[in-house]
Amino acid sequence: MVQLGYILLTLLMTCIILFGYNYGLTKIETDKSTRKKRIFILGIGLILWFTYAFILSKIGVLQNLELPPRFPILLILPAFLFIGIVLFKHRNSKIINVIPSSWLIYYQGFRVFIELLFAATVAIGTLHPEVTFNGYNYDILFAFTAPVVAFLVFNKKVLSKKIALIWNYIGLGVIAFIIFLFITTIFIPSIWGSTQSLVPIEFISFPYLLVPSFLMPSAIFMHILSIVQLSKKKIVH
């Protein structure tokens, strides 16, 4: 049941991303056939990426905990490279301006559900509590601020857009710490006073790998996209 939660959350966020992309294409008056083609390409690309993560998990290459760390190199690094290339290539694209600014902030609220899934995963013995809000991971607190910031900045307009910009940078910092937390508890547990990995090997498998391969990178993508948008003169509310 817990594993199904990771899959369902991934499907939900995938649908939201596809919806947002379709909305942006519609707003910049992309013709219907081109719009369908681009949505199809994005959808197929995501399916291929999920398949890649699934295959890596099944052949066992990611379960090798020797250095160099395999799952960060084979999953996280490629995702980061993709994010960097896409955002740099399309930094001046019209679609960035037409996506409502509040949507990019509200999106981050899904991280509450990730942390709840982490807690449920601890309960079944597949994750160590150190990497949840029972330990050093306080991402759930940050995620709860997402709808508040989005509402007060873009809906009520009682807070400056600079607040949203600063909030995004803080969000990236929180994610950076979580990445450090997971990688060190898996590959360098001595930092936390342990001689062996604090994360059970079962967690480095599908569907748990959807977090580092898709859910976490999507949060980073939305943060950076929001920063790029807010840094421009024209802001869409």
C-alpha cells in the first residue's frame, strides 16, 4: 500500500505537469496539432525515464553501496543535467511568462505528501527515521508554507514578489540539505555515527526511486522556473 502511494503521487504530479505545459502552449496560441505533438513527446519522454529507473532498479546496479555512489550518478545527475539544459535553452520562451506564478508555488505543496509517505515507509521498516521529520528532514514544514506564500503574494497581494523569490531560494536550500542527508546516510553513514548504511537497501529500489528520479527533481525544476519567471519584468499572477 505504501509503495502504491509513491506511484500514485508520481502519476498525479505527472498529470499536473502535463496540464500546466498544455495550458502554457494554449496561452501562447500554439496550434492544436503542434500542441498535441509536444504533449505527446513530453509524455513519452517521462515514460521512458520511469522505465529507465525501473530497469536500473531491477538489475540491481543501484543497490551497490560502494563508492562512487551509483544512484546519484545514474539518476539524480542526469535529471539535474536535463533541468539545466531545458531551462537554459528555453529561458526566454514565452511559455514561461504565461504560466501563472502562483501555480509554480502551489506545486511545492506536494512535498507534504512525500514526507507523509516517508513516515509510512519508516513504519514498515523500509526507511530510517533520521531522514524523516522524526529526524533531520523538516521539508514538511517548508511545504506547508507553499499555499500560504502563493495565496498572500499572488492572490491577496499583501506580500511582495521578492518574498516569493526568497522563498524559492530557501526551498532549493532545503532540498540541497535533504539530498545531503540521504546520500550521507546511505554512502557515508560515519557522519551520523554509524558503521553501516542507515537506509535499508530495500529503499533503493522501485517505486521508492521515483522520489530522487522524478519527484525531487520536479520540485527543483519548479523552484528554478519560478525564480526565472519572477526575475523577469512581466509577472503573470
